[in-house]
Amino acid sequence: MMVTLTANPSMDRTVTLDAPLVRGGVHRASTSATDPGGKGVNVARVLGGSGVEALAVLPANVGDPLLDAMAAKGVRYSAVPTSGPARTNITVSEVGGTTTKINEPGATVSEQTRAELRERILSLAVDAEWVVLSGSLPPGLPLDWYAELVVALRATSAKVAVDTSDEPLLALASAFPASAPDLMKPNSEELAQLTGYDSEELESAAAQGDPTAAIAASTILLGRGVGAVLATLGSAGAVLVTEDGSWYASPPPITAVSTVGAGDSSLAGYILADAENCSDADKLRRAVAYGTAATALPGTTLPLPEQTHPNSVTVRALDIPTSVTPSTLSPSSNRL
């Protein structure tokens, strides 16, 4: 079983425009959709849609439309009562895949809800292969809560993946190596937050066929105790860095429709391949195939296995030469 935690779940409202978004203008949406959201919920949706048993843990009350929406999507969940309804996040999707997001802060989590969420995750982890901690933290939870959970989960046999950003990400990293998970899935901005590299340069270099900087930045995290780093680089693909080596995957050309859920789909693709005992190269291949498929789908639509095309993803193994290390590829300011 795979367990995901979404501490700050949402109802995701996506509207699609046929013309570019103009600030202050009046727009007519060509389509609109509302789906259950939150990064862990998305991961559970993809895993479940791919035939893997997945359980989404989240704070939510009986009768919340979020739980009804999850049930309608076939997502198994374990809900802990909380102080209010799930937030609503709004995504405006333009032609070409550009998305603008407006996210509410979420309901405040009480000490009791926090304790029950922790207990629920730790009890489920006993029988879980993976525990995925994803997304932002709502008001009421300390910024280092993911770090606390990773340390506690070490007492179980479950592997732990973390995908978060901003203050919770930096708080997690400040407690390395004790809080270092088995897998981190940063995008280029999050990798830059941790290491001081420039996110645009990481993506542009990879797009030109040179992922060396992204690999070097990921290697910094391995040096602080992280088991593996799956760094997604937008349309430039992704890198995977483990103690056994480094790989770069470039996706096939597609028409981007919406980037919502692409990173979550990539993480789910990796976990699916890991559950099948695939090689590291094939874990990366599956991750990029799922992320690419999500980008080609509208709104918050998440990919099914038949919509992914792993064989169209090019993966190559890379070695950082001894003359090219994180120290010699020093960023402007090294967070770690």
C-alpha cells in the first residue's frame, strides 16, 4: 500500500481561456472544472488509477464536498476532523500551458488535529511501502512539521518521499541529515531554494542538453543524507540522482495544455516503477512519461497508464567528472 499525506487539501477550480490572460480585463472561460486537489491527493489519484492500492490521509470533515469529490474519483481516503472546510484553489489555464494559480491558505489545524494526523500516518506506515508527504502546510502547523514526521517515520519500514516548497522545504533541509527522506522531488525553483542555483539557468541548460548543473545541485542534497533526488525541470525533462549514479531524461515534444498536477504525476510514476523493482533509469523514464502525459491533458486531469508513453522518453546515464563538482559549480549562494 502507498500512503499519501495532504496537510492542506483543496477543491481545485480550473478555468481555461482561449486568449492570453490580461490583468484587469474581462475574460470568457472556454471550459471549467472542479476536482479534489492537493499534491498528495493527486499522487493518490494517479496511483489508484494505475491499479496500485493508495490511501490519501488528509484533514477534512464529514460532509465536506472535497470528500464527496474524492469518492467520485475513486480515491480511497482517511480523513481526520478539522476546524473548517477545505480551501478552494483557482487555476487559470491559457493556451500553450501557461497557468496562473490563486491558492487560499486553508483551514487552521488545531493541536488535536495535528496529533491525530501524525498518529494516523505513523499507524498506516507500518503496512505501507511508501509514505508521501506533499504540498504546503496550513495555518496551525509548524514549518518543521515535515521534518518531524520524517524523523518519526524512520521507526517504520516505509520509504518516505517529500515534495514541498518555500518555508516548509527550508525547514526540512535545516534538519538534515536527521530529517532527510528516501526521496525528494523538487522542481527547478525548489532545487534552487535549497542550493542557491538559479532555477531558470537549471532549466535552460538542461533544455540545451546539459543537465550538469541540475545534477550537481541534486548531489548537494545527497551529501546531506537524502536517498535520491528526482528533480523535474519543466519542459526540459528531469534528472534522477542516487548513490548509484545520475540520469537525465528528456521528454518527447508535446503540445502543453496544463501543467497542473504534472509534478505530482511524475512522483507517482516514479513510485509505480519502484514498486515494480525497475532500474533507476526506468524509474526516471516512468516519472517523465507520467509528468509529460499530465501536461498534455486539460485542467486538473491526471493521466492513466494508457495515456503515458515511457518508450518515447529518452534517458541517458551521466557521470559528473571529477573536475565538475558542486563546489566548483558553486551557485551564487549555497543554502546548504
